Amino acid sequence: MFGAIIVDDELKSRESLKSLLTTFCEDIEVLATCKNVEEGLEAINRFKPEVVFLDIQMKGETSFDLLAQLSTIDFDIIFTTAHSEYAIKAIKFSALDYLLKPIDIDELQNAVSKIKSKKNDNALERIHLLLQNMKTGTPEKYNLAIPTQKGLIFIKVNEILYFQASGNYTEIFMTDGQKYITSRHLKEYDTYLSEQCFYRIHHSYLININFIKEYVRGDGGYVIMNDGTSLDVSKRKKDAFLERIGYKV
């Protein structure tokens, strides 16, 4: 059994999540429900849970106020929120999970399944990364947690040259020549980064537009990156891409 604690300032939300966990997640035992940071800290220290369901925004407090007071984090965290807010991007970059309220049963079961398979790997490092990213204030300066076969690697977003899809994996090429391979799909990184300085020029390539050295015209054309790599631009993406980089024919 996995012991769980719920921290949420709304009674209805606490009771609803507890009911969903009890009914649909048979391996989860709810050890305590808490209405604020103080109660949450006390319950964590007392019950030593495997997972904490933590509301992002509480009355006059945030989940980050709780996390900042923990010297050791040996449990997983699943954030909950009623709003798709700025903090969610930092959570995703830190390889942590969240659920939007009202909580969907399938998404809840999927989140629980993921934490059971991760076995608390790098929990403290992921939380520290989250807090660090929250302080920077701008996603371009975030660090990104990359799951690899060896564990999590933390890289700077503004040092990523481009991503390349490779079957069920994604290859990440850095400005210093390093390359990382992760089991996350390219679509996921496109979702995280498309609002920043990245653009998906092809179904196989997501590039950092700050590191384009040259664009060569053609049916779709291709870009030459700062390291000399040539990457095709798909014909379907060409017009939107040229508009994004301010290229005028």
C-alpha cells in the first residue's frame, strides 16, 4: 500500500479526492487530510507518506511555502489546482505531475501509476528544481528535467540547440555538443516550449530559433543551425515558421 496525504484548503476538494482515491486507486491509503500548510507539515512528519496530493494555491499560502520548509523529501508529490496557471509550466519542467480540478478519474489513476513506477527517484532534486524555476520567473531561464536510462539530468533551456524525434525516443542536442536521449516524445517538449523560443519546423525537429544560423529557401527549405547541422523545414510548416522568425520573401 502507498500512504497518501491530501493538503487542500477546500473541504469539498479534500473529501472528493479522498473518495476518488479510496474508490478507484486500491493501492492508495489516505492517511490524513489537511486544510493548510501547518497541518500538512505536521501530517508529513507524523505519517511519512509515499505521496502527497498538494493544492497549489491555498488561502494566503501556496504549496511552495510548504515545500520550502522541508529539508528532506522522500515522497512523491502530485499537485492539484483549479486553474491552468503559470506554476504548471514550472511543474512540468521539473518532471513533476499535476491534476486539474475537477479531477478526472483516468488522469488520477495514470498519475498514481506513474509515481508507483518511479519509486521516489530524485524527489528532492525535482522539488529543488521546481523552486529554482519558480524564482527565475521566465521559462527561457528554466532548467529542464530530462528522464534518461541513468536517471534525471537537469539542463538549461537556453542551452538547448534542438530536439530530434527518434522512434519512441527524443534526442536533445545542446550548444556545447552534448547529446541526451530521453523516452519522452517530441510532442511533449513542443507543448512545453512552443510559447518560448522554440519552433517545430518538421514532425521530427523542434529547434531553438535563437540558434538559427541561416535559412535556405526551397519547397519547405531548411535551416542551418549554429553548429552547422542542416534540418529540413516541412512544406506545411514553412509559412508559419517564416512568419515566426520575421522572414520576408
